[in-house]
Amino acid sequence: MSDDTRATIKERLSTLQAQQRRAERLRTIAVAGAAVVAIGAVVTAATVLILKERARTSLEAVQTVAIPQREHTKDPVKYPQSPPVGGNHDPAWQNCGLYSQPLRAENVVHSQEHGAVWITYRPDLPMEQVEKLLDLARGRDYIIVSPYPNLPAPVVASAWAKQLKLEGVEDPRLPAFLRAHVQGPATPEPGASCSGGIGEPYT
């Protein structure tokens, strides 16, 4: 074999090896790119799910109200919110628990001052929905549940200076509201009693 032939073969081999190396680099880049895309898709999907869950339980819609007065009075009080979220109130607080009849707001507001959350529902709410609501609150401290005429939403949760209108009893923001506002940071008299007042809850 002549030297020219050997040189030609060597050159071709060198060219083939270079092409193989380029092809391998391209494959590596393609695999890495696909992996990055796949990881990005997973992260994006997980982020969307997390954001959706946060949105479902978000308390951004909670209204915060300034309460300028909280004196005791035996007189009826005209509250700017319905249901009320604080203000002047009766000296006797409402015992916490579940009630089947509307309650006197002035007494419940005193319980809110002690850290209670008042869960109100429309009187025409279907009974199976009412039962779900009662199951959520049954056996828990500092919660009052009662029907409320002319309610602006199917269910409304009200604490001292805080209120959230809910789409229904299965609205996931209700448990979140309870966690945040039963004996919450806005409570004027945290730890004060929610029993020994007036009213006889049925459970």
C-alpha cells in the first residue's frame, strides 16, 4: 500500500471519528435538552397545582374592619356589618356551640370579643348542607353556628374585625378561616370564657 493510500485512509478515519464525536455531542445535547424540558414541565405542573390549592384556601378575600368601640350596653346596637364583626355589645356573652335558631347579635359579638368565630348560614340552606356545617364545628371550642336571615352569602364566617363570605359549606376557605381566626390575633380578650353566658346550644 502506498503512502498516499495510507494517508487517504487515515484522513478518512480521522474525518469519520470527528463526525462520530460531533454526533455524540449532538445526542448528548439533545438528551440533556429533553431532560431539562421534562423537568421544567414537571416543575411547572407542580407549581400550577400548588398555586391552585393556595387559591382554593386563600384568605385574601377576608375583610378586615376597624372596630372603634367595644363598650357594654343593654341597648340594641346598629352594626354596619351583617352579620356583625365587633363593636359595642351586651354584657352577657353567647355560649359557644350550635344553634338551630337565629341569635341576638349583641350577645354573639361579646363572644367574638373573647375569640369566637360566628358561622352563619342562610335559613333555607338544604339540611344535608347544614349537617356538614355542623359536623365541621361540632366539638370545637370558640365556634358559634346559627342560621341568619338575609345573609349576603350561603355561609359567612365572622370573627372580631374579620369576615369572609363563602360559596357554601364545602368551601375550603372555611377551615382555613377557623384556623386563622378562632382566638386569632385580632381577639381583644383572648382566653376569656365562651361558656357560662347565655343560651343553650344543642351540642
